[in-house]
Amino acid sequence: MPSPVAAAAYVQPPATLRPGATGALVQTLQGRLNAHGASLKVDGDFGPATLAALVAFQKSTGLAGDGICGPMSWRALA
């Protein structure tokens, strides 16, 4: 059984986001991308501009530029 300290250190990444997603979590993604150099309107719409910024960010960090913001992308954006 893992120790309570080890278990407390784990943070579940946010949900996986794909083009077409909307809402507060997309706004978080857009804000994190802006913090890493993008110039997105933080509108909560995962449209073409967010997709392009995410793919560029993924490629710049050595991730697959698939345009899907999953656990590895969230970790890199942290």
C-alpha cells in the first residue's frame, strides 16, 4: 500500500481535451498556452487557433503534435 505522503503527491491531470471542446477547462488550456508564448483569445472554444497553438507547443516540447491535450500535454503546460 502506498504511503499517504506518496499518494498525496499525485495530482490527477485535467480531462483530455480535443478540438470542438468548450468551457472553463478550455479557458484554462488557452491561458496555459498563452503563458508559454501563444496569443490566444481566452474564450473557452477549442477552435483552429487553439489547435494550432497546442500543436506548436507540443512539437516545441518534444511531444507528438496531435492536437489532443491529454496527461502528457497538461504536465508540460504546468
